Amino acid sequence: QVQLVESGGGLVQAGGSLRLSCAASGRTSSIFAMGWFRQAPGKEREFVAAIRWSIGSTDYVDSVKGRFTISRDDAKNTVYLQMDSLEPDDTAVYYCSARRTRGTDYFPARFTYDYDSWGQGTQVTVSS
């Protein structure tokens, strides 16, 4: 089992930046990919970005391409989401997720059922 703890959320004005962090612990050697999802009030949880742990390939939803960057630090078992040029529509609770290695692995992985472990979430609020 992998445990995930997010940090770095907060309140920022439109156009500003935030960096989210997600520290993984437990069976981290089993991680195949990690992702960030977000959920705004009254909406379903949606995919934001993902990174394939071993080779670092990345995937983004179109709405954040060019503004958000996902990265990882192998030594710290931590994944980051650098968010620049933030917009009010980016306001949501952001969740970190991890997908363990399975018999059949694929990437990109953009659905919540693709992931096995979830963090508690961190609030990001962008004011206009």
C-alpha cells in the first residue's frame, strides 16, 4: 500500500503561481505512475496531469497545458505540480494519486479507476 500526503495549496490571485507537493510512503517501489486530479464544488473529479515514474514521461489535460508542470524527485518519493498563470476556473480541491504496477500497464492514465491510492486533498482557490 502507498500513502500520499499533499501540501502547498492556498489562496492566490489570478495570474499567480502555486506549487503543490505530494510525498509518497509505504510500498513506493510499486509505483508505476502518479497523477493529479481536481474536484470543484458540484463537479466530478477530473484529471489534471500525470507522470510515469520510471521514465518521467508526462501527460496533461488540455486546459492546463503550458501553465502547469508535473515533476518528480525520486530520492524524496515526491511529485510536484507547478501551477502558473492560475485562473479562477482552476479553483478546486487537488488530489494526488498513485498507480501501482499491474499485470498490464499503460500510460497515459486519465481516469480515477486507473489509480489505487489517493491523498486527502489540498484546497486551491484563485481569486479574480
